[in-house]
Amino acid sequence: MGKSEVEGLSRRGLFRLAKEVGLIHSIDEWMLFHAARNEISHTYDKNTAEEVFEISRNFLPVVKKLLTQLELKND
């Protein structure tokens, strides 16, 4: 896959493509991570920070799965 396949895609489109090629398992999960990142970068509310913290706790295992898939596809 090259630059031409991903140029101009929306974030959801990129996640959809990543799912189609087996890099990720859930588009919605990655959209949630992205939304949480956007939310916390513009918000200083304690409740929002706690919500984003809870979401972020799931990020490490999911991104480790992505790394594994990238390594498998790169061999």
C-alpha cells in the first residue's frame, strides 16, 4: 500500500482501510481514541479528563496489537 491509496482519505476512511487490511480490529474504537485525544487537548474540565483517562487505559493493548500486525506484514 502506498501514499496514493491513503491520500485524501478522512480519518474514518483511514481506519476503515486499516481494518480492511487487518491492521486494526475496530474502526469505532480508534475513532473513540481520536475523539478523546481531541477532547482533552481543548478541555480542562475534571470530568472530561477522567473520561479520557478511562478511554486511554484501553489504548496501550490496542496499539500493541497494531504494532504486532505491522511487524507481521513487514516481514
